Amino acid sequence: MTLVDHASFRSPMAPMTAAGTIPAPMTRSSERAVPQTTGRNRQVSEQSRQLSDAGARVAAYLRRLYPARTADNVAADTGLNSGTIAKWLERESAPNGVAMLVLIAIYGPDFLGAVMKRAPAWLDASQRMTEASALAAELDKIQARLDAVRGQT
């Protein structure tokens, strides 16, 4: 029986350099040097932070809308995957562009205003109009109930 010297053994699948030597093993990510933050890296870092902030605002809005069973209720409203929504709520990820468009289409200016850091004037006006419309509908219901109680129907 022949013993193999494992220290010098090379698999036929192992890569070799042009000089015929085996390259040094790759280091783990934890062993790699952390690059200095430069202009482009700062921009990416700032964009990541802003995306994270927007994701937090999305999660806060959805939790305020549905304090219980948030992911299931939002999935029922939007048709989006409840597992994906749960990841947003746990801040593991943020909605992509298509998901944001779906959320805006379903929840309207109130959602958009809650998610944006600084809402533009047109959005603020739209939010006020939406709220005024909802209050007017509530007022109509209350007036109908009042008329019924008074016997004026």
C-alpha cells in the first residue's frame, strides 16, 4: 500500500499558475483588508442608508395600517408574496421598484407621503384631498345615522 503525502498532493482539478505552482488559497472575507471609503463608496454607502431608511418607513406605515398579521393583510391587499413582505417588516430587505409601485397604487398618496423623507407640495395637497374625502364620507354616514335616529329618513 502506498501512502500519499497530503502536503504535496495536488488534485488534478486544482488550478495552477503559469509558473506551475499552486496559487495561495483564497482568504476568508473576515481576513480581507477593509478598503478605505472613497467618494464613490461614500455615495453607495449613503444610498444604502437612504434605502434602509425608506425600508424602515415602509415597514412602519404597513405596521400602522395593520398592527396584527401585517404581512398577511398587505399580501391580501396587494397580491405580493407574504414571505417577502415579512422580510421587509423584519428589515431583512426593502421593497424593489415594482413592489413600491404596487404599494403606491394600492395605498395611494398616504403611503407615498409616509415613505418619502420630504413630500413635495403636490403630494401634500393630494394627501389633504384624500383625507378630506374620507372625512366627508364619514360625515355622510354619521348624518344618515343621525337622520335615522331622529326618524327623518
